[in-house]
Amino acid sequence: MARITQVSDTAASPEAAALFTAIKGKIGMVPNLYRVAANQPAVLAGMLGLNESLSRGGFDARTREAIALAVAGANACDYCASAHATISAGLKVTPVAIDAHLKGRSDDPRTGAILALAT
């Protein structure tokens, strides 16, 4: 099966290397998805810009991650589920809540409604 190359730190262009440094500063590592996007640094910059813009929206980080988990569950994307479960755990979301979010559910009525809409 053909695969898209992940850009390593040593093979990164100067633009991609600068973005990798920023990503590492925020989350401590560069996820594989970002390493693939770095084949075109403008794509990686666009992804990071979109994430940054969304973080200034009306939802807090825990709600954004609940949405990401619900969508990962609906799409049966193990990669996304794993990544967002790890991020959620870092935000002190309980394992029970993470499992519920993956199923598009929440004990909190507001979050539950948001997840129902998202899925």
C-alpha cells in the first residue's frame, strides 16, 4: 500500500522545521498527521491556523475535545480517537467520560446536545 511520507525533523524544510518547533512547544511532540502535512508547509500552516482560530471560539478545550472524540467515534477513526483521548486525559477528563464522548454521549446535558449535533 502506498503511503505519504512523514517529514522527519532532519528532512524538514526551514518553514516546516519552524512549525515543528512551535508544535513541540505546545504539545511536546509532532503528531504523524502534522508530519504528513509538512510535505507542503503551507498546508501544515493552514491546519495550525484553523486550529488556532477554532480555539478562540465559544467552546472551551474540553468541549472541543469531546466533539473531536464524538466525530472520531462516528467515523471509526482509531488514530483520531487515540489522539483526542490522550488530549482529553491531559485535560483531566475521566476515562468514563472519554468513552461516552466516543459514543457521542455525555452526562452533561449541554455537552450531550452539542455531541448529538456534531454526530
